[in-house]
Amino acid sequence: MGSFREVGRKVNLTTMRRYFLFFVVSGFCSLLYEVVWLRLAMASFGVTTAMVSIVVSMFMAGLGAGSWGAGVLMRRCADGLRALRIYALVELLVGISSLLVPHELRFGRLVLQTLTASASWQSSRYYELAGFWIALTIIPWCVCMGATFPLLMSVIRQTAPPQSERSFSFLYVANVMGALLGTLVSAFFLIELMGFQKTLYVAGILNGLLAFFAFRLSVSARSSMPDFASIREYPIARRLYGCSPKRSLTFLFTTGLVSMGMEVIWIRQLTPYLGNVVYAFAGILATYLFSTLVGSHDYRSWVHSHKPDESASAWALLAVFAVVPLIAADPLVPLRIGTVELSGIRLSAIVLFCALTGFLTPLLVDSSSSGDPERAGTAYAVNVLGSILGPLVAGFWLLPWLGERWAVVALSLPLFGLALLTGWFGTDMPAS
């Protein structure tokens, strides 16, 4: 009996490593697309902070819609084997985007050029039309990217049940790792060496390979997968900080809104120290993803010896770390040696905030879902909804109205509210 259990553990370990690799490559490709699409969109519609806000928001909108839709699909009509084949299909579709998106964006520029009379440069009408076209161009492909989380969670639920309860955080770590590699390789290597179109071809080929290997795995796993009906029931979602699962979605929405809104403000604050907007975006995104990876990996280790409710004090730290960049981005703070600006030190001011966000986000989704793809898809979609609104609120409202410093303060206030909530009530917080 012991030997059979040992074989089963080895099979599960091998299977989980495959899924981890799938998501590393998938995350790598997703960030290649985001970085290149942003550069192409700015080349077509303008290099402005508002354009960064639009592209990032539309990218996140697609991810959220795909996550929610795939979660509903997995609960209602798909087992693990079918989910693996759907996963192969969506990776193939994402790969096709490498061929089509550049042409779509160029065509959008031509359309706007014919409307210059009614949409002058940088007018609200101009951004409305540009935003509509960018949404039409990239959201369908991002829907496919967002669908991958619930799809592979459903597969893990059937092929490796012992690992399924925290499968979101497992895939989240892999995805962020791949995204970090994609940001660094695309911004500082592939684009410079190969150009935009060939960089997209690299991503498209990798997506095609993922589709091939996932489909082949679905064929070989047909006979080894257990009966889906026997594992259809999922554990009950945990109550975090004494909240009902639905109320805890507020935490996910807030972290998404604040973190992505802060990213837009950081680009404005740190661009004078990091170069132009393009390289500021790449540097901030790479730092954000690296710190998120550290935080999410720390959560995966921490959760084995702690209860999720013990993370309540982290919200106070998150709120404090949100305002640290105010000091680092202040030109009156001397961070230079002679005439050399120590831009890396200024950039490091966002590390602690991003690491805590990376810690708390998978913790919240794991607690809300307990391995259920539908609940995880909904929870992640709520987080993404905040991530959509964050750049728009920061780029089109807070920055023009309050300026950089007070925009940071305004965005940090919801975090202080959550910190007070968890600090006052703790695990005795009344449920709704």
C-alpha cells in the first residue's frame, strides 16, 4: 500500500510541475503582449499617462471577464479533461493575437486620423475613441488569458486533489514568475534585438507550443483521470477576519484598485528619474512583479504554519507602505552621488507595498475559493475589476485634480480603512 501511495505522490508532483511550467510560459507570453501592445498603442495614439491608463485598464478588463466566465463554465458544464482541452484552445487563440493585434492598432490610428475634426489631439473625445478601439482590439484576446486560471484549477482539482485547495496561489506564483521574465526580456532584450512584430511572433510560437502540449496531455490523461462526479463537491469557503466570503471580496477589489492606480502615479512620479515613459513603465512593472513574486512565494510558505486570520496586521503595513513613495519621489530628497541620480533607490520605495500585495492577493483568493474554479474566477475577477478602475481613476481624475502627492494620499485612504477594520474587529468582525 505504501508503494502505491508513493507512486501516486510522484505522479501528482510531476503533474503539478507541468502545470507550473505551463503557467510560467503563459505568464511570460502575457507580459510580452502587454508590453508590446502598450508600445504599439502609444506609437499609434500618443505617448501619454492617460494612454498607459487606457491600455492597462483594457488589458485587465479582458483578464477579469475571462476569469469570471471560465469559472462559471467550469462549475456548470466541464470536467478536468475537457477543461484541459479548452485550456489548449485558449492558448492557441492567444497565440493568434500575435498576428492580428498590430494590424488592428494601425488601422485604428488611420480611423482616428480621419476624425481629427471631431476628435482633436488629447481631447476627451479623442481618448474616448482611442479607448474604444483599444478595447475592441485587445479585450477578446485578454479574455482568453484570464480564462486560464479557472481552467487549470479545474484540471488540478481532478488530477491532483490534495493540492487543489490552494491551487490558485500555486498558479499565481508561476504566472507572476513568468510575467516578471516576460517584462525583463521584452523591454530590455527582445524588443531591442528583434523589434515589436518578431517579439510578438516569439510569444505566439510559445502559446502554440503550450496548446500542443496541453492537448497531448489531455489525450494521454484520459484513462488516468478519476471520475469527475466523485470530486464535484468543493470545500466550503473560509471566513476571513470574521467576514463572509462575499464581504471579503471588498478586500480584493480594494487591493486591485489601489495597486494599479498607484502604478500609474508611480510612472508619473518616477519618469524624471528613470528616463522616458516607456522605460519608466518597464522598470516599475518589473519591480512590481518581482516584489509580488516574493510576496506570493512567502505566502505559500507562511500558510503551512499559520492561519489566514493571522494576516490581519498586514493591512496596516500595506497602508503605511503605500505612502512611502511620497518621500522617495520627492525631488527635495537628495538621492544622488555627485551628478549621478540614484534612481534605483527611488524605485525600491515601491517594493514593500508590492510584496505585501503579492502576499495578500493569493491569500484572499485561496480563502474565498478553497479550490473551487468558479469562486476563484469570481474572486479574481473582482480583484481585476478594481485593477481596471484604478488606472482610470488615477489617470483621469486624481492626477489632474489633486496632483501626484495628494493622489497617493487619496488612494491610500481605503487601505487605512481596511487596516482599521481588521485591527478593531479582528476575527470577531461581524459577518454580513
